[in-house]
Amino acid sequence: MFDCDCPPDDCAGRVKRCLDGDRAAGDELARKFTPLVKAVVARVLGPSRREDWDDACQTIFLRLFANLGQWGARCPFCKWLAVVA
């Protein structure tokens, strides 16, 4: 679906720290993957709904953090995120 060159374990440490309650790790994940989330949102909503992009991105990150424990490092994190998004 999307090009992703990160290996499956690239984000494992950040995800574990985030699941352990480390807010900085969550911030790191959000910063790293905001461009991917914005790309998904832009593709799905299209340019005519640009005013909805920020709300959609926020919703996706809320869904991401609510389901973070389901990732399991079986695939690159960015591919899993694109599916969750």
C-alpha cells in the first residue's frame, strides 16, 4: 500500500516504552509517522476535504495508541499503521 523501508523491529523499542507509559516514546512515534498518516488522510479524503485532515489525523493517532498492543512486530510498524489508519 505504501513504501516503507523500516525493518519490523525499527520501532519495537519505542512501542514497548510507549506501552510501559513513556509519553516521550509516544511523541517520537507520532513525529516519525505523521507524514505517513497525513498521506493516508489526503489520499482517502482528497483535497476537497482538506479542512477535515487534522481531525482525521488526530482520530488515527488515537486509534493507533488504543491498539498499539496488537502490533506484535510481525510486520514493519509503518505498514501496520497504514492498516490501522
